[in-house]
Amino acid sequence: MGADRVDARAAELAAALVRDELRGLPAYHVAYPDRITTKLDANELPFPLPPELAAELARDLAAVELNRYPDAGHGELRAEIGSGLGVAPETLVCGNGSDEIIGLLINCFARPRPGRTRAKVAYPVPSFAVFGGAALAAGCEKVEIPLEEDFTLDGERLERALAEAQPNIVFFARPNNPTGTLWPARQAAAVARAHPDMLVVSDEAYAAFAGDSMIGMTAELPNLLVMQTLSKTGLAGLRIGYVHGAPALLAEVDKVRMPYNIGALNQRAALWILRHCRPLLAERCAQVVRERGRLAAAMAGMPALRAFPSEANLILFRVGDPGDGRATRVWQALCRRGVLVRLFDHPGPLAGCLRVTIGSAEENDRFLSALADALAA
Ligand SMILES: Cc1ncc(COP(=O)(O)O)c(C=O)c1O
């Protein structure tokens, strides 16, 4: 069979076999234009490990036996993460990034309620795109609860939506991505109390920049799960996230987790860094919080720009009016100056919006001066 024929046959097969709910779903692609020198698009921490620590880490990693499978249950890693959080290892499950954890939770707790053919997964919008994608991929129905114009979460609207939809799971990204809003813990806890038959997930990927976590509330709320990640605190390349909650729930989650979901090098590197560098990572997050204040103050003085308050390592801002294309032109102008931020200029609540990740002081200076030029053009 020629290559064209093979391609055509494969496309027929995909059309015949792929699940209906996946047909309209885009894959997650990350645009990376040429000549970018200031990368502020992915909510990463801007600082790599100092060279002397990186060299020590490399020596430690050399001892890993790559011919062996990794620890399937991440025992040492869970103990180390647990000791930092003050929780028992049995109350943690680790994933290949918290992206994987989102998928595991949805896959695991997707039993349709009586009389329904599909389970529902709820989350406010706009929020992290993976909630919706993972729900569809698992054959669940999405329940999207619109935020207010300033991206706060209206309690009555939320309650009406949950009472009507009766989802199996509701996700709250606290702080939220891409808006940076921190919806109060008491709001999520009130949902957990009002709906004991629903799982409430506090996705705390950005907790290090907000100083706020619901970890201490799982002891009294059996339906509360708290997700966190090492990604935003300087270790995005390791892909390590975790969920904390009642062991009875997590034992089920462990059944859908692939046995060797985190590679041996990643587990060992995370362990070494957590054991040796916690104060360094914490100081760097504090530095990002200080820079966030400086950036927000500078942006507040810029014409035709509205920056939204943020408790994460990012600032969402709107330029011009929704639909006038200005945000896209500003994004292009920033790219020409080597600065990459995330563009959200499509119809909907984020029209006209861009999101900048807080970088190092030098990166933030480059961003501010490129933004001032772009807005003046
Ligand atoms: C709200 C939220 N949750 C989870 C994640 C996933 O993080 P990771 O898979 O890197 O742990 C992100 C990443 O941007 C996020 O913004």
C-alpha cells in the first residue's frame, strides 16, 4: 500500500473508531514563535537551579538505576511531600503533573447518577482548559458556570448551577488560571458542606503565590480533595503533581493510575530538590510575589489597559475593547520585541485579554517597556 493510501485508510479508521465526544476537541498545542528572548507565557518560575546545586543534583541522579522500573507507589516522594504539608503519605497520590491528577479524578469518579447516562463535571469559566478537556475525554458532560465580569464567583449563581446539574465533581482553581482570582476557601468549603454527595476539588497549582490552601480542611470535609503541583514553584520540567484527601477516595484513584506514571529520574530529582532546596524555592516564590506587585502597579498606570487583581504568578489584562483586535496586535508587537505572553483574544469573556507570567526583575522590565511601546504604536 502506498503512503497516501495508508494515510487515507488511517483517517477512515480514526473517523470510524474515535469517540464522538473527542471529534471537536483540539489537542493542546503550545505556540512558540521565533526569536523569543523573554518567555512569559506558561506560568513557570523564571529561575533555574543555581549551577552548583544543579551539579550536585546531577551526581545524585547518576546513581539511579535506569534498567529498573521506578517506585510505582512513589513512597519516598509522598513521604517527603507529606512532611512539607504536614499530612500523612497515605493521604496523597502523585501524578505526572497535576494535569494527570485531573484526568484520574474524572476517570475514577465518573459513575453516572441514577437515571443518567453520563456523569457531569462542573467548574467556573473562564478557568483552566484541562478541566473541560479531561471531562470530555472521559465521556462526561461539562457544566460550565460563568464567572462575573470581574471574574469573581457569584455564590447564588454557583449554587443554582450545582443544585440543578448535580455534578459528580466540581473543580475550583484557587487561585484561578488565567484570571489570577482567588475565590475564597470558605466558598468552596460551603459547597462541600451543602453537597456531601459531590466531590469538591480545590486545585491549588498557584498556592505558593497566594498563601492560601484548603489542605487543613480535608480532616472535617470527607468530600474535599486538594490538588497541588511542583510545577509552578520552579520544577515544571519534572511533571509532578499530587492530590490530598481521604485515603478511601484515593485508594480508588490509585486504581486508574498507570503503575509507573512518574519516571525514576523525576522522582529522584524531586526528592533531592525538596530535601535540599525548599527554602530557596520558597524565597524565589516570595520574590515573584514582590515582582507581581511592582508589575501590577506599573500596569495600572498604562492607558487603555485593565489589569485584573491576581494572587497567582500571572496577571491577566485587557487592552482596547473586546472584538477590536487590539490585543492580538499588542501580542504580535510584543513577539516582535522578543517577549512572549499568552493571548486569549477570542470571542467570550476573555476577548481582548492577554496573560503575562511574572518573570525575573529583568524580564519584567523588558515586558513593561515592550508593552509601553506596543500600546503607544
Ligand atoms: C489551575 C491549574 N491546574 C493545574 C495545572 C497543571 O499543572 P501541572 O500539570 O504542571 O502540575 C495548571 C497549569 O498551568 C493550572 O493552571
